[in-house]
Amino acid sequence: MEPERIVFPTDYPIKVVARASEGLRERMDAVFVRHFGDFDAVKVTQRASAASNFVALTYLMWVTAEDQLGRLHADLRAEDGVMLVL
């Protein structure tokens, strides 16, 4: 059985887990702006880990194609302090 494919365009949640640092949110926002243009900041949630060493940011973005996700994923992974992109 083949896994279910995502049908584009669609609203898609993208989670970034990174080491907590000064300016992290602004740096991550800048990456998303490069790929999506301006976006609604209300569609972003932020949660700190129990010890506040890490931050999870979840962006709900309108994604138009699978390759758009691939390019975004590569740019996010290249950012200093990013541990995981889902």
C-alpha cells in the first residue's frame, strides 16, 4: 500500500525545533518570507521546552507544490541552531 500523497495547494503545518537564542523567531520568519512572501504572523505558534533550552515554532503556510517544501526544508536546516524540521 502506498502512503497517502499530499494534494497541493494546501495549508500545511511546518514545525521547526531549534536551540533557544536571541532573534530566533526573526531569523526563522525571514526564511519563510523568502519562500512565501509576507505571511500572517497569527498563523505561527511558539512553544518553549520545559527547561527553555529549545523552542518549537509551527508555521501554517499555504504551500503550492512539493518542491517548495523541499527548498524551504533545506534553507531551514542550514540555519544555525535548527535541530529538526517537520
